[in-house]
Amino acid sequence: MADLLLELGHLDLVVEAAGERGEWFCALAAVRDLCGAEDYERAWSVIEPFAVTGWKPAVTKAAEVRFRMGRVEEALALVRPDEPVTEGREWRDCALMLAKAGRLDEAIDALAPHLEDWWLQSTLVELTEGEDRDERVLELLAPLAQGGRQAAANGEWNHPGWQALDLQARVLERAGRVEEAIRLLGADVAGRRYLVQNTVESYAALLARHGRIEELRELGTGEHATAALEHYTKALEDLDRDHEAETVLREIIEATDHSNHRSTLVGLLARQGRIDEAVEVGRPTFEYYDCGNHLDWAVDLLVEDGRPEQALQLLEERSEEYLKEHAYQVQSMRLSLLAEAGRHEEAIAEATALPAEEYWDRDTTIAYLLKGAGRVDEAVSLLQSSTESRAPLYLAELLIKQGRPAEAIAALPLPSVQRGQEARARRHTEPNPFD
């Protein structure tokens, strides 16, 4: 809502909502726009009431504003962790600020004792990008990477160096030592000296970036196909060798029937505009009960291609068992497709006939359909009387777009009310340990 209000030029209302209602997201959005306009004093007046509470996200944002004002030491004081430091990642914001202030060596020194935290490993690599500190970073990553290799060899899967192998190769690559990066990471993959599949994907991406198609082919069509095949076929596609990519994918789908490979082929065909073929490739998954189900994707492709009626047909073809198990999902999709097909009144009638106790967002859905049919006043009236949790959000959006921003903000429950609602919902849904 804050972003929409700002997009339509209602900065003063967003600032007011941040101050009077305590709306954090309004504060964030207002500070972003005010800093973009170099109105730092006003940005500080918006963020300061949140920062004085000591809440970490607000303090961090306040430090950014102070930094933009040129008050670097004050900014650093805000993000420097208090002693005793209980978690190394408490140093992250301070390190990022030091780097931004041109004090990169201090930033590295702040992170160095805490690099068993994977997030800080990534932070170290990111903040030193293009800063001529690659050798220092490699020195710090080396023991973590070696520890990860040894842990994998020993069957220990919780070592903190699980991503250090990937990061080590990334730093070698950016330092111009591409052959070394490929050789080192390739040996780790070949010897299974890695802890997560991300390492195989990183190696495949590295090969693709440097045109090592033959090595990528061996990786992508062998035992690591699950992680690397998509990189191989995308590399072929980028070389205008689409037919080869398609052939490889169809062969491996025929052999394995792996849904991930189907996804890759669906994407390839869709990018070529071969929508019907893409839908047919996904069809065998349409009644899967997990994330390998491509039905939603097929529906989206057909809608984007201007064929919602054909998408509706896909829903009608589903088995009775699938329809029963996924009643809410299928019904919601059907209503949306009816609207896409211009059959608004039919969709509204179907939605209105749904039992409210079985569809928690029935009112919001009906309002969405009414709006699509041009009956905005009816949509607003319905949402104003609704008790559904999402109704105030959609009502606010409608009011803003109607040029009634002040009413829109007033329609939203205060943050304190929302927190109370969430707490009550948790009490009703969480099991009682004393039962």
C-alpha cells in the first residue's frame, strides 16, 4: 500500500501514516523516497521514532540515513554491536557500513573472527568485489573450504564450510584465475568432496560462463544431471543450439521421467513460443501432489498466450480424486480464468454460491471479480462489510486507485490491532501442550 501511495504522489500521507499510525512499511518507503530526493533531514524525522525503540531493522535503516547525511561516525555507532557480542553476525551491518565508508580493511577484520557463519562468508565475498582484496579473502576462505572437503569425506554434513568451496571458486574466478577455479571445483565435484548440491550447480554455472561446453555436457548428462542439466541446455540455447538442447532433454526425460527436466524443457519450449508443445510436456505431471506439478505453469502459459478457455479445459480434464483433494486451488483458478475469458458474471455467480465456511477469502474473491466487471462500488461495499482478514488490504487498494487515499489508510487496521489479531489466531490454531 505504501509503494502504491508513493507511486501516485501521496508522500505526505505515507509520512503521516508512519508517524501517527506507527506503520513501519510506510516509514521504509518514505525514507527511501526522501533519501532519493536528498531530503535527509525529513527522512531522519521519519525513521528516528522507530530507531529509538532499539529495534534492529529500524536502527540499521537510521544508520543508513545518518550515513547519507555525511555523519559517518554516528552511523557506525548505531550499527556497531554492543559487548558482549553473542553472535558473530551482529557485526554484519557494521562491516557493510565500514566498507561503504571506504574502510574496507576494518570491515574485513570485523568479519574475520566470525567466518564460521555462512552468511558472513557471503558478506565477506560480496563487500570485497572489485576492491583488490581477493588474496586476503582467499586466505580467510581456505581453511573453511578445506574443512568442508574433509567433512564431506568423513560423512559429516553440518560443517560451516558447506558453501566455502563455491565462494573460493567465485573469488578465484573474479581474480582472473579461471583455470584454477575450474580445476579446484571440478576436482571437488568429481571426488564428491562437497556438502550440498549447490556446489555442483556452481561448478556447472562456472563452466557455462566460460564456454566449457564439453565438460558441461559430461557433467549435465551424467550422474549430476539433476543439478547440472539445466545449465548445460541453457548454454546450448545461448549458442543458438536449441535443437541439441531439446534433443538432450527429451532423451533424458524418456529415460528418467524426472519432473525437474520436464520443467527445463517446458521453459525452453515456452521461450521459443511453442506453447502447445510446452503444455504437452508438462501434462504427465498435472496430477502430481508435490512441487513437480506443472498445471499452474501450463495455465499461466495459456493465459499469457491469450487462451484462457483452453486453460479452463485443462482444469475440467482433472480426475475426480484430484479435484476433491485440491478443491480450493482448482476453484480459485477456475474463477480467475473465467474472469480472464471475459465471463465475469458467470464467475461472480459461481463465487457467490460458494459456502463461506469453506472459502476463507470468498468476499475478497467476489470483490476482485466485481472490479473486473466494472462494478467497483459494489466491490467496495462488500469489502467494507466483510470480516475476512484480507478484505481491508484489497479495500485499501481499490480506494487508493479511486483517488481516495485518506479513506484507504483509515480502512486498514492499526499495526497494534493486527498484532492482536495474529496473536488470537495463533491461540486458536496452536495445540495446547496441556491437553
